[in-house]
Amino acid sequence: MSSLSFRSSRPDGWTVPRPHRDASQRFMTHGAIRPMEERGWVARLLGRA
């Protein structure tokens, strides 16, 4: 094993949570929430869910 150690004054990104963003800020950045799987063209044509 190595006796060297790593130190940083910057906090680790895994341990520090991201600041809260409300839904309107998320919408302006990323747009509307979209489903994981897109409906097929037949389902869209017939208007089924």
C-alpha cells in the first residue's frame, strides 16, 4: 500500500447535495417531462394512451 494521501479543500460531489430547484426552473432549463418510452405511431394516430 502507498503511504501517500490526497487532500482537497473542495468538498466531494457525492457527499454534498445539490441545491433545491423548483419545478418552474427545471422546466425552463430542460423542458417538459417526457415518458421513458415513446408511443408507437399507431397509438399516436388513434389517440390511445
